[in-house]
Amino acid sequence: MEMVKVTVDGQTVEVPKGSTILAAAKKAGIKIPTLCHHEDLNVNAMCRICVVEVVGARTLQAACSQPVSDGMVIITNSPAVRQARKMNLELLLSNHPQDCLNCVRNQRCELQTLADQLGVQQQRFGTKTRPEYPKDDSAAALVRDPDKCILCRRCVEVCHDVQSVGAIAPANRGIKTQILPAGGVDLNNVACVQCGQCTLVCPVGALYEQDHTERVWAALADPEKHVVVQTAPAIRVSIGEEFGMEPGQVTTGQLVAALRRLGFDRVFDTDFTADLTIIEEGHELIDRLNNGGVLPMITSCSPGWIKFIEHFYPEYLDHLSTCKSPQQMFGALAKTYYAEKAGLDPKDIYVVSIMPCTAKKFECGRPEMSSTGYPDVDAVLTTRELGKMLRQAGIVFSELPEEQYDEPFGITTGAGVIFGASGGVMEAALRTVYEVVTNETLPSVDFTAVRGIEGIKEAEVDLKGTKVKVAVANGLGNARKLMDLIKEGKADYQFIEIMCCPGGCIGGGGQPIPTTNEIRKKRIEAIYEADADLPLRKSHENPAVKTLYEEFLDKPLGEKSHQLLHTHYTKRNKYPQKSVG
Amino acid sequence: MAIYRSHVLVCGGTPCLLKGARTIRNLFQQEINRYQMADEIRVVETGCLGPCDEGPVVIIYPEGVMYSRLQPTDIPKIVEHHLYKGRVVEELVYRERKDSKEISSKVPLEGEKYLDRQKRVVLRNCGRINPDLIEEYIANHGYEALGKVLTELRPEQVVEIVTASKLQGRGGAGFPTGLKWSFTAKTQADRKYIVCNADEGEPGTFKDRLIMEGDPHSIIEGMAIAGYAVGAEEGIIYIRGEYHLSIERMARAIRQANEHGLLGKNIFGSGFSFQIEIRSGAGAYICGEETALIESIEGSRGEPRVKPPYPGVAGLWGKPTVVNNVETLANIAPIILNGPEWFRSIGTESSPGTKVFTMLGDINNQGLIEVPMGITLREIVYEVGGGIPGGKGFKMAQTGGTSGGCLPMEFLDMPMDYDTLSKVGSALGSGAMLIIDDTHCIVDVLKSFMKFFCHESCGKCTPCREGNTRLYEILTALSAGTATKAHIQLMKDLARTMQLTALCGLGQSAPNSLITCLRFFADEIEAHLNGKCPTGVCKSLATQFEAV
Amino acid sequence: MAKANCPLPTSNLSEILDKYKQSPGSLLEILREAQAINGYLSREVLQLIAEELGIPESKVYGVATFYSLFKTTPTGQYIIRICESAPCHIRGAQDVLATIEKTLGIKPGETTPDGKFSLEFTSCLGLCGVAPAMMINDQVFGNLTGDRVREIINSF
């Protein structure tokens, strides 16, 4: 690689040709403040906070976008630079509501942090020069607060370029510029899949999840309610970040302890129904392979992905596995099997999920997700919301002892854990399908070809003569590519795993902020670490699942399964508000 | 071609059309027919003749007599006396207006300063030929330059000639055209584009419109030469959506050029092919910024891109793209035909050539002029422009349009060229000269400037989107008497930040007028802090002051 | 509300789309021609364009709301665009604006109750030689005064 020498504040550093000033400064130990810049997204250089002096240039240069050239002399801390940064920040603040104390991002806001960092201590401009915008809480999972928006457009990048959904985009011009759903309507009236990737990149409190914490507090305080909680696989490798721990640590035991201290009556694990999903879905796949069913079969665990295919590829819904997601299977069983065993009336059971996901809030409200007559799941908390509740309760997460999940839904295998990472469902399914079909023990349980953050992964598995070609996609932009291949008749796969969010659930829209690709990789490593640490690695070896079939479900794809664990999908329009006639 | 003894050129520029030029043209034809002179005299609707506020304007050649402010009843008289009997109708002859009351008694039009001071390179054909007939352009050396480059010169020689001419971009920034071409010529790519920037939106500027309306082929020829020089086979003219007549005339000219084999495949059998497509804007000043214009051509919001990469290397559809202004392109053919030395002999050393200025505001002769670079403000205002109406005093001139700067009296003798103007914080820009007399209030005028930018900021970057509204807010407070001394400092700091940090040229230059006025008219601005508007324009202050 | 009166002229729109579909970057051309059908770009029209071009509706909406010549809500039959740029300003555009506001009883951004006129600002029309100037639909007017503008409006 060709290297160039540049001087940053008097220090000479050598960086690869084409590096930005931002990168060169970092190498010199200087962290230039940024706002619209995000390491995983395109550079737009719009906020003009990261400006620096380049000797010889007429104007200040944006460090995030300006490439260095050999011999460039950069000054990052001159009076002109400091004044310009502060002025641009003041301009943003002058049209930003001054109600930090009431904001969901209080103390976790990039704008607030910058104001402190750049020493903004007074408001020199007058009242707002842009219109007041109402809050949009029409969507089940997400809230838009355009009044707080600082127009950095990270959400637009992620929604269009990463997820290929395009639910929101810049509209209008000048001071009236806004990030809007098409037609300026509410989010619920456009094809938003509620994946919440926008909430991960929003630097302020303009996009965030619908709050379920209050209803959970209320349920916990209600003596009539038996409140059970399930934790998604991805939570155990990310909740620590809410408390300042380094990304990539497995904190399963502390997570259980924390939830017990919050007052949940039972602490269960979604990994259990992940194992169950593998049994049901694996048999569904075998059935489709043997009986000429619709192929490729596509996984159905990810509610953002489900809403995406319903909006954008409704003609391909029969490719989806009919299995409910593990969250919903859990809820359905909690209010039937568990209720029976514990001698409880299902109406008194309150099911809370801790999910790395915002779309799960939408999923739990789907009308078909009430197989007992009550909603399978009553409330969904994101990892962030759990963090908030634990802080409110004064629970010091890092000092908690490690505790065990409750039975019966706390008994799990490594196959359930890896659901949290892209490729995990596929790998878990292959571990089971292989052994069911071939009646032989796998030489190695690790299908590494389907692991990792890469957008689309392919593999071929030999089931003793039957070759099964599989594909794994994470991020809806990649999902779209696979769907287009199917559309063009060019996809010769039998089984496809699709996860809505980049990296899979560990990169979900409900995860701690920041969630970057680097952090995603660390969480993925932790997931496989947790898998390897478990004595059981295959779903069909889960003794509690076996018992469940013996005591209640009878057999995979049986009548009870059909009733409680499987579902159907809804054709939606790309333009939900399309008028008729 | 038939030979006529006289040509009646009826101005077909938009301002004259507004004032009934079509009726005038039809009446001329009708009267000429009545005298059975249709074989001898030709009536031509031509491009803008310049003095727009004097319309409808007509010039009769070979005498070169210009008649202005014509009414339908005047036409039979002109046809009878001038064309039939050979006597100029003196009371209808165009008079340079020194003062609205004074009527010059001088008859010979060629001696008028309005035309005398001018040097027509870009406007060589405007008002002399029928823009709708390619034959007339060809008859005036049209497409000779294209023929010359295609048959005698290698592409790199063309770039060398343009570089040697020291022609600078006439859209506003004044970037050397030859250098711009050389970047694109050097970049390897399967496709390259020549984009003509005709998204003229700078307040007070209408030169590009008049060139397109008056001499569309000069632009086509310039684009084709540029295409040959840099290796591009596709050209796009991006015309403001509001310019209906320009779009119509350019489209007709392109069609004719294609029919004559001057565009299309294998031009002059040289192997060089070039085609031109018209795209039009939809109401956004920002699209005059070259990367915003490219975004707009691609069908997106006209928001400027982050540079680098520059369009010359990666522009339209990611391909190397030359973006040149209309006036720049109209200079190309004369440079090729007459040589770079000839071009450099006009104007000043650092800014050779001519410049088309639009003179507006409080000035007697409003309209369009083309003069050598380096003319002074005084010459423009008091000689070419005929002074300020109503005997009022000169207060300031805003040069370069709303994104330029404001110059007070003491700069009247400053030469108008790129370097000199930028040194004092102003700009030559698009060549708009807005003359403001001493009855106007600086704060009020500045408010009008800032309001424009509030309306036209694209909203992408912070300093421009937010900053313009804040400058407007403070100016409004000044005119309402509620501003404080701290506001003036805040305005200065903000304006400086905008200049230094805005993403594109629009945002960077938006506060130019304000900055120059804060420097040159500090007393008048600060008087507003004490509840006084010296000109009495800021009404709330005037009454407040009187009440005290 | 306005929808009922303006049935979607699908056939015309399809023709427009067919004409431009193959040339990339024609969104502005399509929007311009589509707007000519009904005078504005309804949500349905934007959705059809988005669908045919294969781009998100939000992007089409973003483009339609960026350019001042595009309208996403019904406007008056005649759109008066008055120039308030500096050259027009110093030649009395404000008085002209005041007269229009008084004559029609609307402010910039509004439409008369009978749906005949909408009023808005435009950036410089390049008619500074005959300032103050305005446009009514595609027609341009210059050298405006209070009296003249009243006359012009009455002639519509």
C-alpha cells in the first residue's frame, strides 16, 4: 500500500494514501469531534462539525471526507477551527428542543456530548426558525420525533443502503428539510419493517423504540400477575455493554440474576424455543424435501424480515417456514403447557420478552399471535430498555453473581444460543437435520461456512447422498438480492436463512448503542463461545424439548404444534395507504 | 440565399416579448407587404438586443438604427418613412437615458456610449441573426471553429489553445477552463460527458437566457468542441425549468444541427460523434452548483456532493464530466478561430476576454452589455449605464449577483475582473451588477438578500441551512430595533463560519454581501441599534424614532 | 377530498412512464409531465412512478418536494410566482406583493377559496431588466406596478 506523510498539529504521521484526515488525526492520537459521520455508513460530510484547517486551503475542510495528500499540513485545534465547530453546533442546538432531561437519549446523546465537549454554554440565537413537528408514535415498534432530528441522515443511509427498505428519506428543502416517510404520512402508513436499525444510528432522540418498560413495571407490581420473562440468545452477549462492559462478553448468569432481582416470577430462555423451532422447522424442511413442497424454504424467526417479505415479495410467502418465531412459540407454550404444569390460569400469566429487536414489538401484536385467546407475548423490552429498567432499579450489573435459568424453559443447547448470530439458525438446523436424516452422529458440529458477518453465505451439505444447498443472508439489502435470485429462477437452494439485521440478532435494532460492525463481530465471537461452552450442542438432544413432546405436543408438526407453534402470513402492499379505485 | 437591402431585427428576448414584440413583428411584416417590399426587406425575430427596459426594441440594418419603446401605431410610420422613404424617424430612435427627463439629441446610434463601449464576442450574433435559422449562424462563421478542430487539430491541441487563452469559467467561480478540460481529457473512461450549465438563477442575471435565446448554436458549437477536446461524445444542456423560450430555441437549434450533420455520428467525416440532450430543472437555484446539477440530471434532489472527487474525474453517473457555463462555451468558437493571443489581447492580463454584465436596479440603462474585462464600476454605472435615475446618489453596487459582494462609492474606479474583486471580498460572479441608490437602507436590502438564501438553501449542510435563517433573523431584529451590539458580533462570527465551513459554493458565498456591508456600512447598520434607520426605510424604527 | 374530482389518468401516466423508463435519471422529466396532467403530483401518481422506476416512494417524494415547480398538493388553477430577489425588491416587488395579497386575500403559500389562484415566491426569473417580475403558470410579466398587477389578475 502506498503511504503518505502528513503533519497533524505538528506531529508527522504516515498513513495509507486515500486515508481521510479523520483517520490520520486518529493515528496522531487526536480524536476530531464528529456528528453525522458513522463508521459503517457513507460519508456525507453535512454537519460540518469535524472541520479542520489545511494549510493552503481557502476554507476549512471536513476531516471525515477529505483525503490526505502527501505533505499535507493539518491543524485541528486553532481558534478558527474551535469557533467554527462551536458555531455549527450552536446552530443545530438553536433548532433542537432543549428538553434533554425528558429525552430517551439523555446522557446517551451525541449532540449533548458534543455540546459539553465543545464548551457550548449559552444560547445566542433566538427562537426556532424551523416549524414545530409533531411526534409520530403510530408504529407499533418505533417512535419518530422529527423535532429532535438534526438531519444527519444516518437513518436514511441505513434504511435505504443497508436495508433496502427506503421507508424514510429527506423531503422538502432548506430549513424545512425533514426526514419523512413518503407523502409525509405517519410511519405506520408506509412499508416500514420496524427493524429499528435507524434507532441504532440516530445520534439523538429522534428515532427510538416504543417504550414497554412502564407496562412491565406495572405487571411486576401487580400481585395477580405471574410474570415470566424470556431472554433472546443475543441479549447475553450485549447487555453488559449497557453497563460499560467491553463488547463480546458472555454474561448469561448475571442476566438471569438481574431479571430475578427485578422481580420476575420465572426467568426462562428463548433458547429453549429456539431448540424447539429447530425440531419443527427441521421436520418441515425434511417434509418439503421428501414430498415436493415449495423450495427453497426460508426461515421465519426474524419479524423484520417477515414484514419485509410481506410488503415487498408477497407472492413468495409460501416459501416461508410456517414456524412461529422462538419468541412467539415461547409465549404460546407459556400460556398453555406451562400454565397447566404450574396450575395457573393463562389470563394471569404475563409474558415479557427481552429482545435485541424492535420488530418483536410489532410481532407480538400481530392478530395471529394469540393462539390461546390471549396475546402469546404481552410486552417486549429491547436490550436498551432492560438496561434502563436495571438502572432504575439500582441493580449493579457487573457485581451480580451468576445464576441459572428456571426450569423447564431454561434448559437449552448451544444450537439455541447460536440463533443470535447470522448463520446460527442454519447451523443449528443442519446439526439436527443431518442426524435425523442420516441417523448418524455428525463428525463435527461446526458449520463454519455459514458463520460470520458477510452479507450472503452459501454452503452445500451432503446428507448421505442427498445434497442440500443452503444460503444465509443478513441485512435486508442482502435478503433482497436472494429474493431477486429466486424471482429470476436462479436460486437453486433448498434452504435459506434470512435475518433482518446486519450480523443477525446480535446486530438487532434493539441492541445497545453504539452497535457497529466491529462490535457485531465481537458479539458474534461471544455467541460461538457460549455455544462451545454448553454440554449439549444439538437441539434434538435437549431433554426438556423431548419431555415437551412426550407430555404435550406429541410429535413434530403434529396437531398441537400446528395450533400453537405454526402460523400464516399476510400479503401487504408496498404502499399500505394505496387508495382503492 | 436571397439578398435583402434591409433587415428589420425585432428583439425576441423575453422582456421584449412581454411588451408585445410579436405584435410589432407582425405589423412590420404586414406593412412591408403592403408596400410590396417583402422581397427587399426581411423581418427577423432575433435574440436580445440589450436594453431590456426599453422594449420592444427593433434595429434596422444596414443603418444600424435602434428604435425603442415601440407602440403598434409607430410601425406604419417607421415603414413609410425609414424603409420606404429612407428617413430615420428620429423621435422613435433609442436614446441612452442619462436621466429620465433628459433626451439626447444625438442621432447616430453607433456613437451612443451604450453600444460604443461594448465589445461583442459572446454576443457576436445576438440581435444580428435569426436564432431559429442555422443558416444565419453558419453564414456568420458558425461551425467553422468546429470544422477547424475536427479537421486540423488533435484534441490535446484544442485543450492547449483554450488553456493558452486563459479563459476563465463565466458562471461565477472563474476557474480556468483549459485546466478543467485537461483533468477530464487525462482521465481514462469508457464514457465522458460535457454538461452545459444553463441553470441560471443568480438574482439579477439573465445573460445565459439571452445567449440561448439569441445565439443557441454558439453553445452547441462550444460543447461539440469541448467534447472533441476531452473525448466526450455526449452533451447535456441543463436549462432552468422557468426558461421556456430558451428550452424551445435550444431544442430547435439542436434539431437543426443534427439535420445539418453538425451533431450526430461522424461529424465532418472526422470519426468524431457528438450528441446533445436537453434536461430542464424544476425550480432550485442550488442546481447551478455543478455537483447539485449533476445530481439533478441523475433524477435526484439537487444537493451538492462531497468533493473530492471532482466532476472532471467522477461526475455524471460517476464518469468524467466537464461542466461549463453557457457564456464560457460561447467563447470557445471565437477563441479557436481567432487564436488565444487575440483573446488575451482583450480585457486584463489576469482576466482576459470580455464579460457579459447585466445592469440592473437604480440605473438608467437596464439590460445586458458585453465589455472587456477590467472596465471600472464608474464606467459601467455612469457611461454605459447612463447614471442613476432621478438624480439620486450612488450608494453601492452589488457585483456578481446575490452571492457576490457590495461595493461602496470608494470602489467606483476599481477594475472589474476576477482577481481584483475577490481581493476586496466581492466577486465578479455571474456578471450581475445591481446598482442601489442612496434612498435604500442597507439592512433592508440585506434582508432581501438573506431571504433569498433562506428560500434557496438546499438544507443539506448545517451552516447554510441554519445559518441563513439566523442571519435573516438578526437582520429582522435590527430593522425592528430589537437587536443588540452582541448580535452584530454574532452575525460576523456566523457569517465567517458559513464562508469557512459550508459544503458548497452557495453556502460559502451566501454571507458575502453581508460581510462586505458590515465592513463598508458599519455606521448605518449600527445606527439601527440606537433605534435609527438613517434612510427611514425600516418603518418600525422610523415611527419609533419620530415618536421619541 | 380533491381525489374524487381528479380520477387518476393512468393511461397518460403510463405513456409518460413508457417514454422515459429506459433512460436513467429521468425522474424530473417524468414528474414534470405527470404534473401537467392534474396540476399536481398526488400520492397515487408518485407511487406509480416509484413502482415503475423501481425506486422507493420516499425518494420520489423527496425529489418532488425539493423542487419548487413541483406540487404534491392541489394548487389553484393559476400559480402566481412572484420574484422577491434583490433586483425586484429594490424596484418595488413588495408593493406588488402587497397588492396581490390584498386583491386575492391570500398570502404566499396559500390558494384562494375558489381554487383559482395560488401565490408563491420564486427565485430570480432572470427578468431583472423589467423588474419587478412574476410568472402566472408559464406566462411571464414584467414592469409590474400595483395597478398593472391588479389588471393582470382581473384578466384571468
